[in-house]
Amino acid sequence: MILVLEMRFAAEELADQAQRFAAFTGVTKPQPTDKFFLVMGMTGSGKSTFVARCTGQKVVVGHGLHSCTNSVGVFDFPWNGRRIYLVDTLGFNDTTRPDLEILDILATYLSTSYANGIRIHGFIMLHPISDNRMTGSSLRNIEMMKAMCGLASYHNLAIVTTMWPSTPDHAEKLMLERRYAELLADGRFFGDLVARGAHLFRHNETGRRNAFEEATSARRIVDRLVRQSDIHAPDVLRLQKEIVDEGKTLGETTAGIAVAGELYKARRAHELELRGLQAEMNSQLARVDAAHAAQIRELEADVMMKLKKAEDAKRALRRRMDEMHRDEERAWKQKIRELDEMFSQQLAEKQQELLDMEESLLEIRQDMARRAPNQREPTPRQRELMALQIAEHEEIVTSARAEVSNTQHAYQKFQGQTGNILNGTANGVAAGLTSGIVAGEPPSSLET
């Protein structure tokens, strides 16, 4: 029974995810008053927790349909008569994925949304105040955000500090205030963005692990951002213009050029390392020491693999919108096929279990109805116990029948929504690619 419930809830959640994703990619048209905000920041800054508190939805990166897109998760909640969508993304400098892969995925979906008439109304940039210095990862995320957005003003950007301690002593309070002031003023950090209209917030400043307080804090920030986006109409992101309007490859975009620079540095470092290893391989020690030579060969193989990845990355930077979309669509189809097979198999197993339970109940009824010729009439107490036993079995079977029926409905909902995404997104991108948007005409028909 627990497995049936888990399967039903999983199917319903996946269908809901698909529905939200369809809105973000423009497959289904949202209401004019709905808002879409990107949630950005380095890994570990608290993006998923912030989104979960705001929306009240479970946010588990890498599960469900998240793993179809590898990084993008779309969540929503009603707010003052409108629907707010928060798009949860992976941070650049993530330990599990290279920057190029993250940029590729963001470029794919942001360009699809734009081509289908969806605008990004604002950004929530999270930064942990607990970091005692501005790390390379933090600076990298700021640089990539600027490269992707390329906006003249950032009134629709909320810079949100997270990870405030719950019981700081006096010295720690002073240190945190100095750090906060530095983030606000230093142009290398957020000073330049604040000077152009961005707002700095303290999320859950008390540091208490209280879901209600965290949700109140998160929604206060989003409410301010919603009001700002009502005043300041959203601009098209530079990455969207470059890919959709100008037809650039990923490597020709400003963000792609930034990633390419890092790739070039990494490739040069690998080449120098390889030359050093090859020189060492030709040394006297390597010729006489077999173990040392084997170790060098292992290191060479590792460097060669890194160089191959760098070469693959160069090819990826030459891709255009339609190529990026085709690759991502293949990933969607593969994941959805796997999920569909899993649900189908589990549903068949549960249907068979229900059939076995119904047959068992029928046998119990038949056994109780049959009495041997020399068997005495059951006493009232025996009749009562038999009736109770049948009632218990009937209740179990009825409950199982209802759960299987609900699971079938959830599975059908999942199939309908995922099919809508696969077909609708492909058609939407195709329409965008053949429209005046790609030809460089003003996208006046796009929704704001």
C-alpha cells in the first residue's frame, strides 16, 4: 500500500513539475500578471531551501524532472491574485558540472522561453554571509550573471544574503556588519549592481531554523521584487538576444566568451603539464624504474582525458539554438521514457496485487458459505467474527482499489503533461526559429 501511495504522489508531482515547466518554456501561456524570477547563486548558498520555503514545495535537485534538465527546476505559488514562478538553477563553479554545461542548459531554456514569448521579470541572487571572504566561485557567479543579463539597470535584482548565524557574539556581529557593508559598496562584489538599482536583503537574519520565519522572510523579498517588476518592465536578457535575435553560437555570446577564456587557460595548463610528463617519461629514472614509468603513464592518460574534454567543450561552444534544443530534447525523452516504464511496471504489479486480494476475498466468502453436512450451525458469536473478518478484508480491498484507481489517474496526468512538453516545446522553438524574432525584428508581439 505504501508503494502505491509513493508511486501516486510521485506521478502527480512529476505531472505538476511538467505543468510548471510548460509555463516557463511558453508551451502553455501564463496569465499576463504572472511573474518569472531566476534564482541564482553559487552552490551551497541556499537556493533550493529559499525556493522551498517560498513555494511550500519540495525542492530536491537531481530528482524527478530536474534530472531531465540537469539544472533547471521550476516552482510556483499564488501571491496576491497572481502566480509567481521561481526558476531554481545550479551555480557556476559547481563541483559536479563544468561552467559550459550549466551555461548550455540555461541558454537552451532561456532562449526557448524568449522565443515562445516568456520574459524573465527579475533575479534573486543568493550569497552566504557566512563566507569570510569573497571566493572565486562567488565572483564567478556574479560575472556570469552580468554576462548573461547585460542590463543597463538592475532594479529587478534582489541580492539576498543567507546563512546568518543564530547566536553571534559581539565580535562576530561587528565582523558580519563590516562584511555586509563591503558587499554593498565594493564594485568587485555587488557595489556596481547596487549602484545600478539592485537591492540588498538579509534573509532570515535571526538565523533560527524555523520554517515559518524563513518562509515569511523569503516571501517578503519576493513581494518587494514583484512590486519592483511592476514598476520597471523586464528587459530581454543579453544571452537571449544574442542566441535568438542575432543567431549567435553559444561561444559567440558574451557569456560564452567568458567561459571560453577559462577553457583556454585550462587547456594551456593541461598542455604544459603533458609536455612536462612526456619529458619526465624520457628521463633516466623512468627508463630504469618501471613503477615510476607506469605512474607517469597514468598521469599522462589523465591529462589526455582532460584535453579531450576541453576539445569537446570547444565544439559545444559552436552550437546554435536548434542544436542545443535537440540535445536537451533527447535528454527529456530518455528520462521520461525511463519514468514511464517505471510507473507502468509498478502500476501493473499493483493491479496484479489487487486482483490477488480480490480473489482471496472471494475464497474467504466461499469458504464461510460452505459447511460440511455434519457441521453444526455457527453460534451468533462465530457469525459475528466471520462477518468482522469479511468486513476487514473488504475494507482493505476497497482501499487498494481506490488507490490503484487514483494512481492510474495520476499516471495518465503525467503522460498528458510530459507529452505536452515534448511536443509543445519542439513546436514552440521551431516557431521561434522561423519567426521574425530570429530575423532580428523587434519582438513587439512577445508578452511582457
